Amino acid sequence: MMSPLANKTPPPDAGSGTLLQEQAHSLLACPDCDLVFPLPCLSPGEKARCGRCGAVLMEPKSHGFDYSIALALTSLLLFVLSNTFPLLKLQIAGREQIGAIMTGVHALYDQGFWEIAFLVLLVTIIAPLFRIISVLYVLLPLWFGRRLLGAAHIFRWMEILRPWAMSEVFMLGILVAMVKLGDLATIQPGVALYSFAGLILFMAATDASLDDGAIWVRLEDGA
């Protein structure tokens, strides 16, 4: 049964709908407690915090998009090197074996552990590559004052998939394996190992350099 208040509420017209959209774009919700604030106007170096829980609402970066784009391009180059060159070379009892990042995925799949193989493929290759491509897809057009189709959705998915880009966990597993096999085999690090280590550092730097608030404002304003 509809309440009397609902019956008295007039249907919104096109003008009021546009006004509501403009008001929604000028509001900011706290990421921790969901308290809504008017969108603050901050200068680089300033920081806005939630009055209820103290969470950081906005923190404009002192640099522009070009810094994040440069880091993302470097990450893409290191990603290509990591998946092109050998990761490790093992010499055991006169036998030599070369391993790459995809070697573990193939080995798990051949042994019947296709679920684990897909999970390793997802967190070490698919998710990191998606994050790098997404940063370039969103920021490069914004740098030129444009916005590509679906950029807002891609940027939102990029933030959702951030926890799944676990390159550092894979790197930790490689280091543990090298320590355990050090007494049994001769291990020679390949180009991909150094590239992969650099990829982890540059991806972390890219994430830290992103100004999420400025990106969303540009995306909602149509660049």
C-alpha cells in the first residue's frame, strides 16, 4: 500500500533530473563510513578527511597525469620483458632447465590442477596486465582532453581488481624456491626475474601516483 506522502510526490521532470545529476556530481562519500560531503576544492598538498571517522576523502597530487602515464608505460615494458625472457636457469646433475613465468601455469595444468593454474594465470599475468592497460586507456585520452568509451567503467573495474594483482606474492614464491634449491642446484637468474622485480616496484609507484579524485572529476565532466 502506497503511503500518502508518496502520492503527493510529483514525478521529476527532465530539468529536475539534470539538477539531481549535477548535485550528485558535487557530492563525495566517505570510503569507510559512507558519510556524504560536498566536493571539496583542494590545492596540491592539502588533504580532506572525514569528520566522522577520519578517513582520507581527497588528497590531490602535486604532479599531473603525465607522471602516472610514464610509470604505467614503464610497467608495460617491464611486463613484456618479464614474459619474454627466461626467469631462471637451473642446472641439476648436469641437466639444464629453463623456466619462465608461464612454466608454472603449464606445469599445473598438465598435472590436472587446472583451477590452480587459472588462478596463478589470473593473479600473475591477467590482472596486472589489465591494470596497466586500464591506466593507459583512461589517462592517455584525459591527458589530451578526451575520454574514451567506457573509461569510467574500466577505471571502476581496475579498482575492484586491484587486490587480485598479486605479482609480489609470486615474486616471494620465486625467492623461497631459490633459497630451498640453492643447495641442490645451480641457479642463474634470468632477465625476466629482474624485469619482474622492477615491474612490482613500478606498478606500486603507479598506484601511489594515481589521483583518483581528479580522475573521477575529469571522467564525470566528460574530460
